[in-house]
Amino acid sequence: MGIESGARRMGMTAAAVMLLLSASAASAKVAVGTYECWAFNTARMDLNFEVTGDNSYIASDGSKGSFQFNAETGAIQFTGYLGEAMPDGFTTIYHEPQGKPTVSFRGRSGAEASFCEKT
């Protein structure tokens, strides 16, 4: 089934489907800048960080760390402070919902436990 016929079945235009697909696609790299973090409508300032360049960041405590980013899957593996911030078995995903660079910490079930948005 093509995009047009699938879009009609969902009551959407093909352009709207393409926009949704492009918005959810993984980025080629993690956006540089400051990220503020939240969990269940509560600020998680201890998780705030700044991406300073390709594969490097500064944590909320001032320590430096690095990360590996898989552009195909959106998966991030942090070292340093953020690498120790979540329990074993948690994963971290970078995505840009509605064009907003976001890092999502997810529990073993895949549910989001905390997220950080670029400010």
C-alpha cells in the first residue's frame, strides 16, 4: 500500500503523513545546546546538561562526559554523570518531536521516565 492510499484510509492527506514521518525520523546528530529535564511535570535539574559538540556534554554538576549516538535508531549511550544517572536496563533516545530536540530516558518497559528538551 502506498502513502496516498494509506493516508486516505487514515483520513489524512499524503502531505500530512509525510510531515509526520519526517518529524519522527531520527536526526543525523544531537543538537548542540542546553537541555532542561523533566519527569512527571517536575523539573529534574540534576539531569540538565549541555551538549558542547559532537559526542561531548557538560553535566549539571560541571563534569564533562561523552556519548555515542546512533543516527539510525536515535539511541544514545552516555558516559560520565548521565551514564550513571539511570538504573541498569534504562535506555536513552534522541528525537525531535515537532522540531524540538529531545533526549528521552526510558525504563525497561520502554515507557518514558524522564525527558530533556533543548532550550
